[in-house]
Amino acid sequence: MNPFSRDRTATEIADGVHLLGTHRVNFYIVEEGDGLTLIDCGFQGHRRYLNRWLELKGRTIGDIDAVILTHGHQDHTGFAEELRRQGVPVHLHPDDDHHVRGSLRMKIPPQRLLKSLYRPSAMSLLMEAAGDGVFTQKTLGSYESIPAGATLDVPGRPEVVAVPGHSPGSVSFYLPDRGVLFAGDALMTRDPFFGGDDRAIVFADHTDRNQACLDALPALSHYSSAALLPAHGEPWLEADSVGRAIAEAAIAT
Ligand SMILES: [Zn+2]
């Protein structure tokens, strides 16, 4: 257990779509028939939530057809390499290659977190991350490239939407038959560093790319009527949630 993390109770938030993780970091499982797709992999230690869910459902790692990553940041790639070594294909947009293989420099926390470590909530996040293995998690050995605009042949048949901004290779995934958009960090509904209100925010790992996060949002407007499933913050499940979030999105400072 990690004293700095608060578990979520695994919840089925849409038909065959399950939310797992902690109060700061979400990841999702999509069921389609016997198949499973995992969207993002939290921190390495968050594997415990996946294991618990599989056990509850009477499923195994062998039931997971694919891991699809919204981007290459450390709070999304956590246990992906472990699953890959167990035979699960991992998919990532190649423009985030430098995050998963790169030098130590690329593993440094985002600028706005480093500048604010005096804030208790920021320090608490760093402690959660450290306790769940962020500094020791395994580098992704290889991955399948996600092509922008493609429909992935994995359970849920997600459509890929490129949203470069938060990171160069950020993508969102839309599930047409469930009406949900997995936004990754392209649109968040709560600040993962400092908490606070439920609101639509964006920011980049480097502050000079913050504007690019806003500039990327029109790519999601085609999915305005979908429910918004972010990697940080509560899902917005009402109709037109993605459209509302695009309209209200502000750069988090
Ligand atoms: Zn991120």
C-alpha cells in the first residue's frame, strides 16, 4: 500500500468501460466480448488495481488484448513494460518515443510541478509517485506505433485522434459504440498536482507548449457529444461533456 495514494473503487462508468486507479491518476479497461483493452497504465505500483480487478472478474492477464497509451508520460506508462513482457502488445504514438526510451532528462517531472514543490499537494503527488515506483519503473522495450486517424483493431475499436500539445505524441481515443472519449491529458477535469475544483484544464510538460494544448482541442470537437473520460479528474458523463470541456478549457498555471 502507498500512504500517499487513495484508491478508487473500480467503477463501470459506461457499458463495459471501467475506471481504475487513484484519486489523482486514472486508467481504464474496455471490455468487448471476451476481449479487454487497457487504456494507460498509471504508475508501476498501480498494477495492484489491475490485478484486483482481474481477480474480481475471474479474468487473467492473458485476456488483455492490448495496452493503448494516450502518451508517454510516467504516470501513464507505469506497468506497461511488465505487461509487454507477459505478451501484451503495447501501442504508443511514435512522437512520444523520447519519453519512453529517452534520457533521464525526459523523466524529470513537469516544470510547473517542480516550481511548486513547496505546496503540500504537489509534494504529496511526488510522494505518491515515488511510493508507486515512478523512479524505478521499467523503460518500454518496444511498442506498436499508433497512426493518427486510424481505427485500432483492438477490443472497443477505438478511433485515434491526434492532440499534440500536452506532449508531442498525445492522442485521445473515441469509442463509437459507447460514446466515450478517453482524453488522456489533452483535457483534464482536475489538476493532478494541486487538486482543487472540478474544471476543464490543459497544460504541457514544458510551459512554452501550453498554448499548443489549447490549439489541439478543435481536433476533438467532432466528438463534442461524447462523455469525457480524462486521465486526471472525474469523468464527465453527461451528454455533450467533451463539447463543454473544449469550450471551458483553460491553461492551468
Ligand atoms: Zn501527461
